[in-house]
Amino acid sequence: MKFSINTLLFLLLCLSSMSTEKVMTVFLKSGEIARIMTKDIDTIFFSKPMGNSITNYNQIIIYGQSLSVMGTFYINPLDLYDTKTFQGGILTNYLPYANHNGTTTVLREGYYGKSFIPIPQTGIETQGKGLVKMLKSLMNDEDGLAYENQKYTCIINAPGAGGLTYWQLSDTITGIYNYYKRLLESVRYAKKFASEEGSSFNVPVLCYIQGEAGDEKMDTETQFYDKLNTLFTTLNKDIKNITGQANDVQFINYQIASYSPTEGGTNGRALAQLKLSIDNPNVHFGSAMYQFLYSDQYHIDSNSTRVMGAMMGVVAKRALIDKKKMKPIFPDSFEIEKRDSFWVVKLKMNVPVKPLVFDETVNIRYQVSPSNYGFSILKNDLLQMISSVTIINGESLEIFCLEDPINMDLTYAIGGNYSGGNLRDSQGDKIKIDCEGNLQRVDNWCPIFRLTLRSK
């Protein structure tokens, strides 16, 4: 059979962009018949070198304090495809205490029910809905996996609660605070329901959104780093013991921005959250927070909750499907040179999606607009040494200083949600999420950081 030039071009495009796993018959307008290849989840995933964590049911857990259980939408339903949750809904909030007037069993079984239910498209949001929407959308848009072919059903639940401290969320010993036990119970029930259907199951992602409770307020960077590392290590072990999965749970954290440096908000916990996500191969930086719209000092609005979840969804897609750890915006290297009357700090930045941008549209959300886009080098903790900051080639920064900054600290966005910063990438040019009919950009914002400019 002869093929026209247009038909051959069509076939070549299909073959170059699609896998070789399944064959589909296509009837062309010319009357010709062609057989082309289509993608499914197995072909996409098993071409990756890092092993299998793809199963029929995939529980994505949102754990933490109030920010992990917030966000509400009542109109313009978000299509979450085949996503499931438990009978009682996305908030796993049955009474967690082991013995409470003998009613715990009834409350527990009433929440879980007998099987999964489709997740409500409106109502309580958490970061889970935005995460799954973005994860499944990117599987479609980037990998050519139509939703009906993904065979990747997500189960979302959020077993945290408002105001919880690290100790309340991590208690595995005293039994006084059983939120950790409740999280593990949700994994057991999810595995049970999946097994009863004859479906494979694992927990690929856990988002941890906590750090603003009072008990951790004055933790040093090392103290809070050690706490998070211990919790993630223990959770990973305990979850894998229940599921039998070989793959590690991928933890996605955030970075608090609710306190000033003097309150320990940007020189302890925030830096620990960033450092652990850089150091640990299965911990990922999900979201900076200073750039969001806050409804009070501690809590962001519903739109911001959805965008935050979508940002975490991009990170989850990179980790689970692309098998890549997406590093945050951060200095890869620096050097200092004398240029005329200035000392110039040249920062080569890691940029997830180039180019870097100074976005000043968020300044309306701050109580004080940031100077130098959020960058600061202080002499004797008082005198600002930065004259100006410039983006070079969309991936580097030049910071012009009035004096030699060697051995001083370069900081970014240490004012948190009070004065923040303006540095982001351009991921939102292509990746957006709908918030009540309005498409919102899903960019990566530079995390709060502190870098000592040590001499070589």
C-alpha cells in the first residue's frame, strides 16, 4: 500500500513521540489504514531506570497542623478523575485517642466505611486536591497518558489537625497523642480495601506541613532538622512495614514564613526545612510560603492552598513519574569580584524552569515591600551593604555591594510573609491551575535562605 507524504509525516510524528508498547489502528481520511503506537503507564514508567513505585492505588497523605487541613471551594468543581478517599471524607479526623468512652472503634469504622468512595470535587481542599490534579494533568500533558489510560488511582486523606506540635504528630511511645497511629491506621485500611479489590497498593508521597506551632518556635536549624529527619525516617519504615512496598515514601515539605527572624521563623525551622530537602534523596522542597495571600499571620487563603498543592504536584510528578529530584531555586556556586567601586557577588543559581524573574506583583500582599527584591547583606547587623541586584541570562544573579562582603551572610526573604521577596522561576508560563474559574500560575519561588560568603 502506498502512503501519501502527509500520511508518512503523520506516522513519523506519532512514532517519534509515542512508546512502542501498544498498537492502535487508525483510519485516515485518505481511506488508508495505519497502525501506530500508544502510551500507557507501564511503558512510560518501566522505561525509567529507578524501579517501580507505580501501583493501581496510590495513597497520598497530607499530614501536619492547620495549614494541612484547610482550603474550601464550593463552585466550579475541580475534575479529579478517578481519585478516591474514605467514607468520611478527605479529613481523617475521627477521635484519635486509643480509649475514649469505648467509642473509638465505632468512630473509626464509621469514618473508613467498607470501601473507597469518589472524592468530592468541591468542599474541603487541603493540598491534596491541587496535588493530584496537577500530577494527573502533567501525566497527560507531558507523557501523552490520557486519563483513562493512566491506571493510577490516587487516594487522598489528611490525618492532621490544627495547632499540633511536632511531638503530638510524632508520638509513637506515650500513646497520649495518637495522630501518628491514626495516620498508620489510614494506611492499613487503604491497603485492606485495595487488597479486597485485588489491586496493587503503595504510599508514594507524604506531604508534611508543620512547624509553626509554639513548641518549635525557637528551635535552631540543627534541632528542627534532626526532628524532621527522625520523623521521616520512622514514617518511611512504618509505612513500608504495612504496605510491603520496596520503594521509599517521597516526603514533600514546605517552608514556613509566618514569623520574623527574631521569633525564630527564618533562621531555624525554615532553614532546616530547606536543608533537609536538599540533603535527603527522598525529601523534596514543595513550596515557599511568603508569596501567598494570607488571611491572618499564619494561614493562607483557599486559592493559595490549591496553588501550594499544585506546586507540590509538580514536584511529585518529577519524583514519581520522571524519576528526578526537582531541586529548588538555590545558589549552586558563588564568586566575588571587585568591579570599579563595587564588590559584585556572582551567584550561579539552580533554576527549575528558566528564566528567573523578579515578580513585584506580590508586593501588595506584604506589609512592607522588600528592598533589593528580598536580598540583604548586613554589616554589624545594621547597615545594608547591597546597592542593587540584577538577573543575568535568566539563571544567575549579580549583587552589587558597597563594601567587601567576604565572610558575611547573604540572606533572602528573611522577612517571611511580612516583607518576603520577589524571585521566582517561569514554570507558571506553561503550568497553571484553575481556582474558581481563574487560572493561577504555578511557579517555583526561591526559598528563604542564608549563605555565608566564605573566602575560597
